[in-house]
Amino acid sequence: MESQSKMYVGFDIGGTKTSVAYRHRDADAEHIIRFSTHGANYHRANASQVIGVIAASLARIREEAHSDAIIYSVAGVAGAGRSAILNELNQGFVTARTNPLDRFEAHSDAVIALEGAFSGRAGTILIAGTGSGIFANTDTGDFLRAGGWGARLGDPGSGEQIGRRAVRAICMALDGGKSTSLSAILSEILSERLTVELEITDRDGMIAAVNDENLKFSTLAPFVFEAAENGDEVAIEILRTEATELAREAGLVLDQLDNSRLAFMGGLCQNPLYRSLLEKALTTENPNVEFTDPDHPPEIGALRLAEALSGTDV
């Protein structure tokens, strides 16, 4: 009896975007295809919305591939680091799946990022995006972490904290502290996003701006980068301070490891100035650190785990 064909799917489900990679194996060829769709952070959405993103993507994949293959999928989900959340997502998939033979596992986004970065080998990743965190696999297969507590408890070096620190710097300028071009930049971008004219030149204007429900501090980070690249001393110091704090967290993990390989992941690490500040701070914290590029993006890490998942079938 001919066995049913299999497909493998990896998801990197972030707060704003989901990256998907899938591999379809049949008798004639093998294909790896990628696409993006909207995101769903577990803490900002809920399990049903995360499962909805997965279910809609799998339906799209079946249609594109013209296949009724058994699908093995793994998802790394932002905000889903606790076992109770992962169990909820796994059970939600069982309820929502259209093929009872389909298999699925949920992981934290750090697990798939590590798998992608080092292809199953030991190493450390530093993630700096909307949030931040340090995660590592040891030579003996143990998982280590520091940070990743979320914006209320930490996330140094993240877009959220860079944006918050920028707003605090503007407040200090209004109180008579060091002037910064961030004041004018913030007025301009908030006027565009909040569809109102804002002049952040006094206390009332500032309080009104930062308490608007449409303002997300993490979206201010690119403008801090821009100001820093244009020589704004306040913006440069914001980035240096956040990089230093994130490097201290990295040191807590690196000090426990026999290897010192570290890969950068997350959108903020793509900025050359911020990357250089991170590298300098990390080298100061741990002189033996060895910087390396990731082997693959997180969704490919999830895809690798999905392929491994099929090997668990009896």
C-alpha cells in the first residue's frame, strides 16, 4: 500500500508578522516555499488567534500545493514560553485541524531561533526586536536563558525600551536637560500616526502624546537610530545604554558556557550602528565572545523541527 505523502511547515509567529516556510516532498521533486502573513503575540492576542493564523496558513499551503498530504508543523510563538501556554496551543490545534493525521508542536520563539541559528549545535542567540532576550543551547543539550521577561519587567536593548528611553529623554529636555532632535522627530511622527497636530514643546503636549492609545513605544526605535546616525548625542547615549544593559544579560548566559558562539537575531540587530554598539558592549562584558551569522532564519529552524517531528511517529 502506497504511503500518503508528507509536508513539513515551520512558523515563526511574531507580534506583527508571521514568517512561514514549508517543504513539500513528493515522488518527483522537493520544494521549499516561504511567505509572510500577519502576526499574533499570545499575550496581546489569545490562543484562538494564534491557532487561526496557523489554520489559515495551512489551508493556503494545501491549496497552493494541490495536496492532501499529512502536514507536520512546528510553530515558534512570541509570548509562549510557559508550558501551560504551549499545551493550550497544542490542544487548540487538535481541535482546529482539518486532517486528523496532521501533527503539530508549539514552542517558544527562542527554541526555533536557536535551531535555525546553529542547526542543532550549541550556541547563543541575542534577540533584539520589539522585545529582547538571550538564549542558548549547551554542548550537553541544556537550554539556558536570561532576560525575555517582557516590557514591564525588563527587555533591555529592545525597541520597546529604546522608545521609552527616548520619551524620557524628551521629558528631561523639557525640564531643562540636554536638548535633542528627538523632540521634533516625535512631534512629526505622532502627528502623522495619531492624525492630530502635536507640538511637544511643553508638559501638557508630552503627556497627551505618550498616553494616546495608538502610540507603541517600540515603533519609535527606528527614529532613535536615525537621530543617532545624524549625530544626536542624546540618541547615541540611549542606544549605548540599552546595548550595555543587554550585554550584561548576555554575560549571565555566556559565563555558563564552554563555547562562546553568539548570533544576533531580531530586526534591531540589522542596524549597523546599533550592531556595532552591541558588539562593543558584549566584548567588554565577555572578551572571548565569538560573533557568527545565523545558519538560517527562525522559520527554517521550525521547519527542521517539523521534519524531526515526523520521525517520532510509530
